[in-house]
Amino acid sequence: MSDEQKDIWDKFEVIGKVAGAILVPIAVASSVFIWNAQRTKQETTATMTQIAISILREEPAEGGTDADPIRLWAIDVLKNPSSPPPLSPRAEIALQVGRLPSAWGDLPPYPEDCRLTSSAGVEEGERLDVAVLKYDNALSRQNARTTYCAEWYDAIAGRTIDFENAGYRD
């Protein structure tokens, strides 16, 4: 009888090793999949909340919030950000004929000065001291232009900079 019991326990051991070799990777893969799905849902919730808030920060269109289907959609998103509602047909039409509201509103045109580059104008055969002075002047002009463009950007981004008195003027 001890041989028979040994055979049964040996069979259980073999079956346990095979089952463990199969079930452990399945359990690990399942838990990683579940964790990844929850993380993706959290990221989607955060993104949808940010989108809704940026839409609601805009001034309401004429006629109040009842007339703006995109604002109504944003409110619905804030009610349940983890399961955002689909766009209503009115909101789809509003997006097709208009454009998505921007948190920045309409941006002014980019200053042409910010697109320019500087050249030193050094020609072959010039004296080294003259070439260095030309390069220094070109670099100073370009640095002033870069400062002006950075101040222009900061002014649009809502940072407190006196745009009218920005440093660069060519």
C-alpha cells in the first residue's frame, strides 16, 4: 500500500508542478493587464476632466450656456469623467462648422522679427579683429531678437511682462 500511496503523491506532485508552471504566468499576466486597464482609465479620466475644464473656462457663447452644446457636453463630462458621454448631434455640428474652443483664444500673429536670422557678413580675407567684431555684433542682434521673442511669448502666455517696452527693436 505504501507503493500505491507514493504513486498517488508522485502524481499530485507532477500535476502541481505543471499546474503551477501554467497558472503562475497566467495570474501575473492577468494582474498586469488589470493594473494597466485601471491606469489607462485613470489617465483618461484626468484628460477628459482637463478638456472639460478648458472648455468651461472660455466665455460662454452669446445666448448663454444653454445655447452652447460643447459647454453642455463639458458639464456632462465633469459629472462623470470616468465614463465621458458621447458628443450630442448638436455638439458634433458645432465642431464641424466652427472650431474647438481654445484656452488661449485667438492668438495674435507671430512677429516677423522672430523669424529673422542674423549674419555676420564676414568676407574672405578680412582681418581677424574685424571678423570678430562683426560676429559679436551679429550675435548681439540675434540675442536681442531672441529676448524680444521670448518676452512676446511670455506676454501672450499671460505672464506679467510689459510687451510694449520689450527689449528688441530693429
